[in-house]
Amino acid sequence: MKKLSARRRHPLAAVVVLLLALAATGGLYAAFAPAGTAKADETAQSLAIEEGKKLYAVGCASCHGTGGQGTSDGPSLVGVGSAAVDFQVGTGRMPAQQPGAQVPKKKVIYTQAEIDQLAAYVASLGAGPIVPTEGQYSPDGADIAKGGELFRSNCAQCHNFTGEGGALTYGKYAPSLEGVSPKHLYEAMQTGPQNMPSFPDTTMPEKQKKDIIAYVQAVNSDKADNPGGLKLGGLGPVSEGLFAWIFGLGALIAVAIWVAAHTAKAKKS
């Protein structure tokens, strides 16, 4: 009996063995690392917000207010989210050169890192749509035909059937979608910039946005076939037929008049 009791393990021996096993397999690191990683991410986010606040004070506060509350020269940015900043600044529309009916797309003056910092600061002012991931806006595997249906139902009234843009009222216009990146197309649908209505996921699910992006890229790519000749803004065969009818018939009438006039002069002489 004494020998058996001598071999009995200490109550903490099992705990020590378990800790050694965790350390050997990396489990001990996995158990404690998430807290440290989360703290590091929080610190990086705080730094991004601080840097974004500095950029905002220089390039945005004069129109949108020192706290993003808006002024007579610019709307409030509280609650617009990081997606709106990434779109507006990433396409060069902001900062605006001057007020007007429509802020045009122009050369981007900020780096992507600075845009991310601005977006982080504006997002801290109030919850709003966030910058999408590549998996959300990538057209890979999307249904182009379905995207065409959705585009003609929701977008063609302003952007034209193939996204070439069109005029609106009071000096406003729907811009061309040719060459616009998938991310910015997704963000535009998310946030509804300027005169465009917004299409959140509750109105238009992520899958439908991907389908529309795939359609827009397909019809505006260099590989897109255009058997109809002059596309006249992408309005379709009706507009092309009307163009041919009016101008073609007009040209025939003008030629007939010219021939008749010269024939009459020839007879008189």
C-alpha cells in the first residue's frame, strides 16, 4: 500500500502536462493571441481615425463643417459611412473644385491609404454603409443576363441601356459607367451619390448588385460585340432606325431636288 501511495501523482501534474502540450502545439498562443490582436487592431483603427481627422480638417471641413455636421456649402457626413467616402474621394469628385448642379469625376488627389484614413474618420461620426470586400463586388460567377434585366429595370432610365450616361434636369446628368471599377459601382449602389437613389441590401441584395456589375462590365468591355454599327449612345435599334429614316430619307430628298434642278437647267440651255 505504501508503494502505491508513493506513485500517486500530484493533483497539479495533469494541469502542468496540459500547459506543456498547449505550448508545444501553439495552442497556448492561440488561447492568448486574440486579445492582443484585437487590441492591436483597435490601436491601428484609432490611429487611422486621428490621421483621417487631420486630412479632413484640411480638405473637407470648410464645406462639411469641423465635425461633419454640414454647412450651406456641403451636406452633413454623419451616418454616410466609409463607402460614401471611398466612392466620392476615390473617384476624384471630392474635394469639389466648386459648387454646382453636379460634381464631376476628376483626377484623384489622395492616395488609397489617405482615403482609407478619411473613411475611417467619417465612419466614426456615425454608422453607415461600409467599404465592400472584393468578394462582395467581384463579378466572378455573376449572371450577366440577369444583371441586364436588373439594369434595364433600375438604372437605364438615367444611365442609358448600356451605361453610357444621359442628361437629367437643371444641369444634372447621369455619368457614364464605362471604366468605373466594380468596387465603385457597388459603393454607388450602396450609397446613392448625388442624384442617384441608394440600393441597400434590403432593397437590392448583394447577388443582384454583382449581376449588375457583371452586365455593365460586359457591355462596356473591348470584347463586346456591336453588330448594329453606330450605337448612338446605346439606345438600341429603334433610335438607329429612326436616325437612318430621318437623315437617310432627308439625304435622298436633297439629292432628288438637286438632280431635278440641274436637269431643268440643262433643258433650258
